[in-house]
Amino acid sequence: MKKTNDELINYHNIFQKELHDNILSFWIKYSIQNDGNGFYGAVDLKGKPVAGAMKTSVLNARILWTFAEAAINFKNNKYAEIADKAFNVVVNDFADKKFGGYFMSIDAQNQPLDTIKHTYAQAFVLYALGKYYELRPTKKLLDELNQYFIFIEEKTKDPEFPGYTEAFTREWKPFSENRMADNNEPRSMNTHLHILEAYAGYYKVSKNKLAQKRLKELLLLFIDKIIRPSGHLGIFFDKNFTETESSKATCSFGHDIEASWLLWEAAEILDDKEILNKMKPLSIKMLDAVDRVGVDKDGGLFLESTRFGSHVRTNKHWWPQAETLIGFINGFELTSDKKYWDKMKLTWNFIDNHLIDHENGEWFTKLNRLGVPYLTEPKDDPSPYYRNDWKIDPWKAPYHNGRAMMELIKRIN
């Protein structure tokens, strides 16, 4: 027992150091604009701002969530100041004052750029505002949270079919050109995973009865429709949540392992015995499915498999590695099986040796199978959305790796 406790304490200290001295310190040093009023849309590998880079509501909501969570966990005034700044940016710069909701992106001068209302982005704002309310619990903010939840429900919940419509015009008319789905399918796993994540966080602080009902519906949607019999997630669906033929051949390992613990966390927040009994074995099944085919022998997680598993994209992107850490420690907590703890350590070793930029700070975006960072974009294997030559970009936030460190610290505690 003493050996185990000593090991836990050792890793607790390692994760504390990574969070405070590398991840959050990088964002404090390099993400804040020189005028102090906002955050850069992108910085390069050494922290230099990228001139003219657009800003996204997703990036800024993720900054808000991360620093609010860090301020809560560590009673840190500096982190709280960053959260306050991010809150003001989100609600002042990204809010559509005319038609409601939040813009996907604005330009470097804070003017609307992409005015399509993606449900995915609305969910991240709700997720961030819910966490900010935990930091700053005022009646005014709770009222605004409640109003925004109802707004999302009224605008995005499909009144006829299960789930939520993916995208809308600025005026909230359904929009079929949906960038969250490869072939503009009507439903995506990714959007619904993050709606569930946001609704769980909102229900945790509000205990809103409608949010409770919707959270249960979303969990059952994953249990009954989205999680395949194999334990992997389906990716794209029609309006009835039948997976589309083009989607069936693909496994997204990062989403699989992220969902394995996010769904369990949501089930715990909901605290419904029936859901908990269904979700616990499913969480382990999902984790084992990823471990079986997606985790390399060095502990790194491959990006995805295509053609029904016969082709594996062996590059290792930053965010799936972070989610792998939480997935394995969650498996260890749920089962007490030490193999999951050992796998978590192996993944951390891969991250520490290859993914963390120990010279310039933060984490690289993408590595090849052998752990060598891509510092430019390979023409034959483009990254989805994000760039390898930037440390901060519209999709690369402190949310995945920062959240992973905080989850590990809390769970070891």
C-alpha cells in the first residue's frame, strides 16, 4: 500500500507541475493580446502572435472553462482574472446582440466573420458559462444561464426527430451546409457529445428539471443509438439516428475514449440509478475497445481507423493523448484493476517524452507514429481544422490537456 501511495503522490506532483508550470503559464504568457482586452486567435510554435488570425467562440469558451476550473480547484486569483477576462470576451465579442446566440468566429478586429450558428459552438459557450457560474455564483449569471439554456432548447432541439439540429443561419433558419459533418449529415456524434457535456455541467449548477430530462434523453441516445455494439462510437447519422453507410467504416479513437469517461461523469451528475447501471459496464467496454485497437505499444493513441479497421491513421494528435489519460484513470477508478493505472502511466510517458515541447512550452499538435512532431503540414495527411505550426489556433485550446491534468489531480486526491 505504501508503494502505491508513494506512486500516486509522485504522479500528483508531476501533473501539478505540468498544469501550472507549462500549460497554464504558456497561455497566460502568450495568449493574451498586447492591449490586454482579449486573446489572440493564433500563436506560432514559439508563442509569437499570428497577424490577422481569426478568433473562434470555441477557443475562447474553452479558455474560459479551463481557467474557471483552475481558479476553483486551486483558489488562484490569477487564474480567476483570466477567467473574468475570457467571460467578458465571450459575452461581449462573440454574442449576436441582434439574433441571439454566439458567432462561430470573428476577425482580428472583433467583427463577425462566420455568422453560421453551429449548435456545437453554442454548447461550448453554455459549458463555459456553467463553469464560470461555479466560480462567480451570482443570481444575475444564473438567470442568464437559465435563459440561454432555454434559448438553445427553443432554437436547436428538433421538435420532430431525436436530438438537435446541427447548424443554422445567423437568423436561426436551419442550415444544411454543416461543417461538423463530413458529408453534411443531419446528425453528428461530436455535436451531441458536447451538448451532453454542456447540459451535464448546466444541470449540475441549476438542477433545472428540463435539463434533467434532456440529459437523460441524451444519455439514452448514446446508450441506445450512438455507441455501436463494438463499443466504438458511431460518427454520423440521419435524423432518426441511424448511422449513415459512409460513417460505419470509421472509428475516431479520441472521441471514443473521451466519451468513455464523459458519459460516466454525466451519468453521475444525473444520478439516475437505471442510467448508472447501464453506463458503468458500457464505459469499460468503450475503453477496452479503444485499448484493443487504438493504443500503440508506446502508450500513444492513434487518430482513427478507416475501412472497417483495416486502415489505421497512426499519427498521434495532442487532444486524444490527453483524453487517453483520463479514460484510463477512470477505468482504474471504476474497476480497481491496476492495468488501467499502468496504461495511464505508459501514455503519460509517451506524452512527456514526445508531445510536450520542453523547450518552448505547451504541447505540439501532431506527432507521427514514432513520436516525431510535425512542425509543418504534410500534404498527404492534413490535420482536421488545426495546424501543426501553431501552438494556439482556433481549435487548439488549454481545454483538453489542462482538463486532463486537473482530472488526474482530482482523482488522485
